[in-house]
Amino acid sequence: MMKQLIYKDWLLSRKTTTIAMIYCTLVAVIFLLIRISANCGNLSSDPMFLASLKRNMYMMRYVPCALFFLVLVDNGSISKDLNCGWTRMCRTTAVSTETVVASKLLYNVIVITAAIVPVTIYTIALSIADGSSITFNIIKNIATTYFFSLIISSVYTLFSFILQKQYLVQLIILTFIGIAGAVLTIHLFIKIDELSAEANPDFDLFDFLRTEYAEPLSNIFPIMIIVVLVTFALCFFASVKILKRREMP
Amino acid sequence: MDFQNAVEIKDLTKKYDGFTLDNISFNVPKGSIMGFIGQNGAGKTTTIRLMLNLIKKDSGSIKMLGMDNIKNEKEVKSLISAVFDELPFHEVLNADQLSVIMAGLFDQWDKNTYFNYLDRFSLPRKKQFGDFSKGMKMKLQIAAALSHGARLLIMDEATTGLDPVVRNEILDIFLEYLQDENNSILLSSHITTDLEKIADSVTFIDKGNILLSGNKDEIVESHGVIKCTNSQYKDIDPNDIISARLTDFGAEVMINNRQKSGKKYSGLTIDNTTLEEIMLFYVRRKTKEWK
């Protein structure tokens, strides 16, 4: 049962998901080529460029990771199902509400897992191009990104069942990300100000970002697994309850 | 399957702000097709939604195929098919893909039957549903509904908005489906001509109340229309009148006990009537006289 429901969701979102994946891969490849060129191509003769690039390594590593959240953006199959009458039709069959909700969550897991593969390959390739070893930290960073995406996707699923409208869900998620970004930026400015006050000549913004945010986040990696599982369970039961209680028009 | 009625509804009530489905009861005999008629907003769709447990009832009981529709929801739903006026499938899908998906929803899904119906209805397999006409969409729904061994078909305004050719084609399929005496159909519609053609029984609902329910031929035969002058109309006992349409030339009076009225008003001619006329006169029963 679940297999066919996932197949249906894939048919609905395959075009946009594929485009998002291609986009992420392209950006990753471009970043990688710049890095290789900086190491052994024409750009390597430009010391200023290389220095700037090294400073931006952190960004280069994470921009494609962030982009792969794009795969979530079009995942509005829940509102599509509700609007076209599919969910109502499912309710007239022997398919349980639990199966419907579980198929949605599982579909997200599959898409995100598929999306993390090119990101992992890119990150490892970038590390090799950079001449650094593939550290446990890199793997932890990728895993943290993966788990974070799973949390967002399950919350996205829950909100989709609550609100029914895809654009509302996207608005809420983007608002949430916007607020989180604003808080981080304010925090960053305060910190930079403190450091500047100390007149630290070796201050490196991206080193700072890594030590201040990324590493602590990676260090809570085991907790993330628990958070993911708890979020999934909560979103699953809440979605089932909402869907069961909802009267179908 | 040991039950007499495919559907048994007893004292069913559902209250909304401004509308109440008020204690309704009716049966759909097994092996028959029942027309569920009433004007828009009469309560047909609400009743069907309650049967399918899409909305929660306030009180009453619903038995389908001999089982309680809530206690045995899974068993009931594996043996029924519901068809609505709108296609519930995504417009980017095609008929081939739908077969794979439906096989996951129904244990008894028979893709050969499904593809046979597609061929019969001349429905393309690779064309996206978004490019289907309304008639094609309805045929597709019916093909899907009849391809998993359903014993009860529930149609909610399914033939509304279709041209007469397509409607006839669909009605023929229904009659074929009823060749198996274990199969039954509840056909909700306000197109009474369709029901006149194929229904064995009818239930007439108005403003949340059941006004008539029973054998279609008996209902039609027991009613009649007296066409008379205004002075003749005044001589008719108001208790015999359902309602009367007054025109410049006289009156058309709907009566409900044709045999008795025939003897009582021997000087007047009682014409045969139709389900549509019965519906029309019953809806105005409270005002009694209308133009």
C-alpha cells in the first residue's frame, strides 16, 4: 500500500524534485571547479584570489548543502491531495489514515536521503581538492544537515495537514527560517563587535562561524538523532489525529 | 453475504449551523439500484458523507452490506466504491499510472477489468487526466470504481453535467453491474430522468427530511396530476393535495393516492406523472399553491 502511495507522490513531484537536484549538483560542480582551478589552474597564480577563496571555503562547503533544502520547497503533495479530492477518495477506501501519513513522511525521508548523496560526494570532493583529509567533523556536519532537513520536512508535513494550503506552510517555514537567520545575524554582530573591541588582527569571519555555530551543532549530533525521532513521532501522531478528525468536504 | 439490504440507515441525524439532516431512515435493497433524489442542498451529499464516515454523525445508525459503517469500517470500505462529481485523481497522472496506484489501495484490484473498461470507454492510457473531458473523467472514475470487486457503488451526482450520450453509456454499465445480484447501487442525482430509466427504488429527500422512499414504480403510479379549472380545483379536498401549480388557464394538482382520488374525483382526469414532477410538487408542499 505504502509503496504505491509513495510512487504516486514521486509522480507528482518528480519534475520539480529532479530540477532542484540538478540545480544543487550544478552549483556544487561549479564551486568544485573554482576550487580546483584555484589549486592548479590559471587562478592559482592570483594570490589574492586564493586567499579570498580559502576564507570562503566554509561558504563553498555549505551553499550547496543549503540549496538542497530546495527539494522540500515543492513538496506540497499533501495540499495537492487535499485540494483535488485524493485524500477524500482515500478515506472512502480501506487505506488507513496512518498509512497515508506514514507514506508522506517516508517519501520525504527518501527524497532527502537521495538529495544528501550528491551533497556528500561534493563535500568529500571539495575536501580532497582542498588537500585536507576527510575528517569525522565533515561527516558529522553532513549528518547534522541531514537530520535538520528531516526535522524540517516532518514539521512541514504536519503543517500541511493542519493548514491544507501549501503557500501558507511555505510562508510559515520561511518566516521561521527568516527569524532564526535574523537572531543569528544579531548574535553574530554582537560577537564580532566584542572581538573587534579586542582588536584581534587575526580575526577570520568564517573560522569564527565554524567554531561558533557549525562545530557546536555537530557536537550535538547524537542528540539530533533523538530529536529527529521524537519530532517524527510527534508529527506522525498529530497528523493522523488531525486527518482523522477532519471532516471531508 | 447474508443481508437483505445493501444499505440500512436508521434515525440518522447530523446538525450544521443552518441545516439539519433530521432523523432520516431508508434502505437500499440488495441487488437493486436506488435513486436518491432531492434538490441542491437537500442533504443527499451529507447523507453519503455520513455513510462513508467522511463526517461524524450526531446520532443514528448506518449499516452497509450488513456491517456497521464505523465498527467495521475497513471491511465495509474494501467492498464499496464511491464516485463523486469531481475527479479525485491528480491531473498529471495517466490511466496506466493510476492502475499501479489503485492496486495499492485495493487488495482486489483487477487491472484486466480496469483496462477492459478503459478500452470500452475509449479512454487513452498515456494521456494526462488534465487533458480529459468531463465525460472522460467520469468514465475513468467509474472504470476505477468497478475494477476492485465492489459490492456497493455509491454515486454522488456522478452523472450531473454529462451529455445524454455519455450518461446513457454509464447507465448501461450500471445495469450490467447489477446483473450480479450481490451488487447494489445508490445513485444520488437531481436528474430524475436517469433514475426513471434505471432505478428500482427511490428515496426523496428535502431540507434534511425523507419525504418518500420505496419502489419507484409504486411511487410514480400512486401519484398523479389533475389538470383542472380554478373552480374545479376549489372542490378538491386540501388533504388530498400535495401542492398545486396555478396558471392563468387553471390548475395542476398533484395528488398522492391516485386510486382513491380516481374514484373520489371521477369527473376529473388524473394524468400520469414523473419523478421530476413529484419532486417539484413535493418541494412546494408547504406553500401548497404556487405559480
